Amino acid sequence: MLEQMGRAAKQASWQISVLSSAEKNRALLAIADRLDAQSETILRANALDMADARQNGLSEALLDRLLLTPARLSAIAQDVRQVALLTDPVGQVIDGRLLDNGLKLERRRVPLGVVGVIYEARPNVTVDVASLCLKTGNAVILRGGKETHRTNSATVGVIQDALAACNLPKEAVQAIDNPDRALVAELLRLDQYVDMLIPRGGAALHKLCREQSTIPVITGGIGVCHIYADETIDFAQALKVIENAKIQRPSACNSLETLLVHQGIAPEFLAALSRHMHSVGVRLHADERAMPYLADGPATCVAVEEANYHDEWLSLDLNVRVVTGFDQAVEHIRIYGTQHSDAILTQSLSTAERFVREVDSSAVYVNASTRFTDGGQFGLGAEVAVSTQKLHARGPMGLEALTTYKWIGYGDNLVRG
Amino acid sequence: MLEQMGRAAKQASWQISVLSSAEKNRALLAIADRLDAQSETILRANALDMADARQNGLSEALLDRLLLTPARLSAIAQDVRQVALLTDPVGQVIDGRLLDNGLKLERRRVPLGVVGVIYEARPNVTVDVASLCLKTGNAVILRGGKETHRTNSATVGVIQDALAACNLPKEAVQAIDNPDRALVAELLRLDQYVDMLIPRGGAALHKLCREQSTIPVITGGIGVCHIYADETIDFAQALKVIENAKIQRPSACNSLETLLVHQGIAPEFLAALSRHMHSVGVRLHADERAMPYLADGPATCVAVEEANYHDEWLSLDLNVRVVTGFDQAVEHIRIYGTQHSDAILTQSLSTAERFVREVDSSAVYVNASTRFTDGGQFGLGAEVAVSTQKLHARGPMGLEALTTYKWIGYGDNLVRG
């Protein structure tokens, strides 16, 4: 079954890969309009998914992620109109020159072809990913979570109707709506048709894809993020950044999990930290060198376990470790980090630059919150995923990450000497 | 055992990732000098490998690939000096700007970390790959063919001595010199330490890596390349390009395997083709529509089988198929091509541009030989491999393909609003 879907996606990709930006934008606006016009169909499907989810005892947090309201759906349609406004990277000439051998060579940005996306409960991802893929001339095969399969089917149906109304192949956006898990394994081996696979979900999904996929995979999304506060910091300023990184949205992958503090400022700074974290409701997990300064402070404080350094809290919990200095801080980040987002707080320019060079993360910050790692914040206009691997794309992936390039050589019946 | 090697490589990569270009170039020149000075050690090891290879009945062609001579080794050392002269991509700022949220953001090019390379008999690859990785601040784990394991060990020993003499970690260049095949499987799963894997070998090796590796893989090197001759060509010019693409080096992956000819010129052009191919010793494999015009020509001609369209001849054999026109030519390339290098011969600008847009290959040529697909020809200065996949790097991979980037955000104790 997927074989056929893959072949159809590849065929469709050839058609949409050569569309002009204007043609693609017209289709995006048609999709947005139809999402508005057909909102009742989608909301009805969502109501059925929600009823099942409640019956299956999903948590309130998950139910909220699953829920579509008229306002949410309208915002989703509005996002599609925003994508239409973005600059189309396809066709851009990256570089080029006339070579000594006479060949006029250029590298031109082109669509990837067919993108596969595996994701979990959030129904907005369906429209997001479909619109970003269409904008970049790619076909897409979507595999959403089984909790939202009715919502996703209805949404993809609306998108396909809009494509057909624009005389575009509806196979450019397809969803695997059979919840059978075996189909994921099948999708992972569809390398003949699918050019890139993006898993958007937890660590287990990423591991599955890395181990079983024969298609190139972009993994990421797991963020054990650090801030290192060196001995030159201004306490009040530092606490402001730490608070933002920890509490602005604790469930986000770019939130702070471990604070590393230079031993020279530990006594005074940790006392201030305990007061501040108490005031914003953060629980501390202290290493043995931090504990003496935190045990009697107002913030809740327990002993950190080594395993805590490896995992995302995704909650109002924060590991605190006192380090002997810069080298131990960098060593800690190398051992426990996930190469997502890490920051230094310092007033020393040379220490800042050393941190930038030595910490090998997708995003490295100097005197700024780790929370900035986000396509919207970075001005990319959209975000397909956040990559923590090094090939192809790193950090927030915008439209450019959905393209590749081809080399084009023009000659006058030119032969190699 | 590989676990330890991987960990040491990662450690070494941190050290060499922050070296200046001048420091890396000094190490490269030290390697070149030591390859010259210690040439006897390497040649002695190569003589032992050659003796074994002869005893094992390797073909003359393979023996020649395996053989090092004083002149060849000296040329290899000279290549290292050339790498030292190339521009170092590491540290380059790709783009950057001051965002509205106050963040000063830049994308800086950085080394990948640890690169794994699996290759076959050619001992020059050892030095090539080691020098390109060192130039870009990457550590490398090399796995050469078992036929050259003594040569490779001796070569890597010399490289490591040179690194140590420059006070650099010798674990930056390591070779797996145990010929046990199980170690390849182990290498493929070393994702904790190895950031990118490059297999340089046949289709079976690429398939093995795609299926079993948990490390991102760059596959490529298989080239079923096409030329489409449309109805507007100048016969003499076209034959010149076809000859070059087929015979200049038939064993290369960018050589021509299948010629597609527009039906409108088939009678006259195929007669001329037969005469020309006969004069340069090329055997033709004709489809049923081409056969009537080729059967009685001077060039040897047999009926093509469908399987021939799928495989590389790598010899003086050429498939010839008559197509109804542009669309059938593109369809043929989509079905049978390997997205390596494909060319059109035409005098029509609009047909040329359609071909460039619709043929989805790493390199697409207009009125030029497919033989140009090569890092040296493209002016990249060096070539690590030729990628036919779409992620990360496509076509000839130069130094840039051995790098990734990191996002760097500078703030003045900046928080996300």
C-alpha cells in the first residue's frame, strides 16, 4: 500500500517541483480559504477524536494538544497565508562561476522531492508541514498520531480538494491514516521514493528512525540545555536570564535543565539563586558542592542524581552544579548535553568566545536565554523541526532545510580534456 | 575495541576543531614531509600487500590500484601540500543579522566532529581523506580494504608521527587495521562518536551502510549517466561530446551509459553514430527502434536488454534508445538514472532550460560532457566523495561538505518575551 503512495508522491513531486512561486502561493491561499470554508468538517472529525481520547483516559495536557477550536483552526489557516508571504528558496543560485575549463557552472536550490514526516498528537502539524513542503515544491507523506487520525484525514482531505481545485496533483499531500504501526516500519524503508524523513516526537521515535530507516533522517528535538554562569556575572542580570530559560515554557526542548556555577561565586550566587527560584516556584536539584549553599535556602532543594543530568526535566526542576571553572563546565556539557542549546553568562569577551568555539551545540548563546532557539525567533519565518544532528541542517529548520541543490553546467559542446 | 577508538577520536576532534588554519596547515606540511622521509617504510609494507595480492590471484587492474611506487607516493605527499593551500571553510560566517528581539545572530561554519570512511583497495585514499579531514578540523576513523591493510597501517603510522611532532593528538587520524568484517558492522553503529559516515565503494557497500548504519551516511558513487540528443543538434559537435562522455575514462562513475536520441533525427544521426563509435571502439546496445538504423552500421551492435538500462557498463559499451521526444527522454532518466550526471545536447534554449528543471540529478549539463562531475573539474580543490543523495551535500563533495554550522546568539542578558 505504501509502495503505491510513495510512487504517487514521487510523480506528484515532479509536477510541483517546477511550479513558479506565484503558482505555489496561489495553492497555499486556496488551502487557507478552504480550511476556513470547510472548518465544520474538520471540527466534527476532531470532536470524534476527542471523544475517543477522553474515553481512553488521555491526560488533560494531551487532550488540550489534540483539541481544535474554531479559533485555533482559523489561526492555522492564517499561518498558511503567512507561509505564502515567505520568500521561496527554490531557484536561488547559491554560487556559480565560469571555470577555466570553459564550463559555466552554477549551484541552484531545488526541492528535495518527497518528504516523510512522522509526528504525534498535534493536529496543527499536518497543515504546517504540508504548507511548508508545498511552498518548497516538495511532496509530503504524513503519518500523524493515531489519536488524531480522523482530524488528520479530514484536514488532508480539505488540502487535497484545494490542490485539485488549482489543477495540482492531490498526491502532493498524502496521509497514512491507517493506525497500524507496521506501516511506520514500511515507511522507514521507502527509500526508493522518500528523500528525507523527519520524525517529530520523543527520543524513542528518533531512535527507531535512526536504527531502522534506510531513508536519510533528521533527528533532534531532545534538549538537555545548560547555562554556565562564570565568576564575572552580574547576579541580577544572570538571574533574569536563568529564570527566563527555565520557566518561560518548561515543556519546551530549549528550556534550561542544568545550571553550572563557577565555584568562585557559588556561596553568594547560590544564596541569591535559591531566593529567586523560590519566588518563581522552581525546585532545585543540587550536586554535593552546591548543596551546602542551597540546603538552607528558601527554594525546595534535593540532591541531584547523575541520571538527572542526562534527561530533560520539562518541568519546574533545575539541576545546579558547582564547577571548578570553564573547563569543567565545558566538559559537563560535552558529557551530558544533547547539542541543542547551551549558554554562557559572562562579562569576559575572551571567555565568551572560548565558549562559542568549544561548545559543540546547534545553538550557543552568550548572555542570552536558551529559549531563543526557534525558527520564529531566528527570523526563519517557519520551522519544520529542530535538528540536533550535524548533517544537512542544524538547529531550527526553515524553508531552506527543505531544499537541496543541483549543479548545472552549461557548455558549448564542451568536452573534458 | 571500536568504542575506545571512537571515544579517542571524539576527544581528539575537540582539540583539532579549535585550531587555526595556520596550525592545521603546518600539520599538513609536516605530514607531507614525513611521507617523503619515511617513504621506504610505506613502500615496504605495500610490497608485502602486493605479494599477498598476487598470491590471492587479484586481477591486474586491482593490482595496479593497489601498487605504490616512489613516484606515486611522492605525488600523494604533494597532494597534501595542495590541500594546505586550499581555503579553510571553518570559521566562515554563513549569514547573520541583528534580530528585532535584540539577538545578534550568526551562523558559523564548524567541523563535523568525527568522520568515518570505509573504502576499498586504493591506498591513496588514506592520505587524501586524512588530509581533508584535518584541514577541516575533523578527526577521522579509516577503514580500508583488507588487501592494503599493511600499507594503510604504515601510512597512518607516518601521519600519526607527524601529528605527534606537531603536538597534536594522533587519535585525530586512526585506522581500523584488523581485517575482521564484524568491525564494519560495529563501526556502523558508533553513532555516539561518529558524526558522518562516507562509504567509498560499490553498490553493495552503500546498501549495507544505508540499511545498517545508525550514523548519517553519505551515499553515492553509482553513475548510470545519460545524454539526450534532441532534434536540433549539430551532428559533429554532438558526436564529439558523446565520445568524450563514453571513452575518456569508461570506468569512471560519470561516464556515459545510455544515449537517448530524438526520433526525428534517428535515421541520419544513428548512421553517423555507428561510424563514429566504430572508429573509437565502442560497442552499441540498441533498443528496437534504434536497431534498424544500427544493425547494418560498422559499429558492433546487439539488442539492449532492459536490465542494461539499470547498470553501469564501466566499459566501452553504450546503450542507444530512440525516444519520441523530450518527455520520454526525461521519463527514461527518471526510471533508470541514479541522479548522478545527465546531459542534454540541444540548440534550443527553452528545451535546455526545461531539461535543467525537470531532470533531478546531482549534476545536469547542457551541451557538455557528463565527465565534468568531479571536485577538481568543478574547482573545489579536492573531492571527498561524490554524493547522489540529497541531504547535506550533492555531487562532488569538497571541504565545505566536511563541515556543518552552529548558530551563535549574542545578547546583553537577553530574555525571550
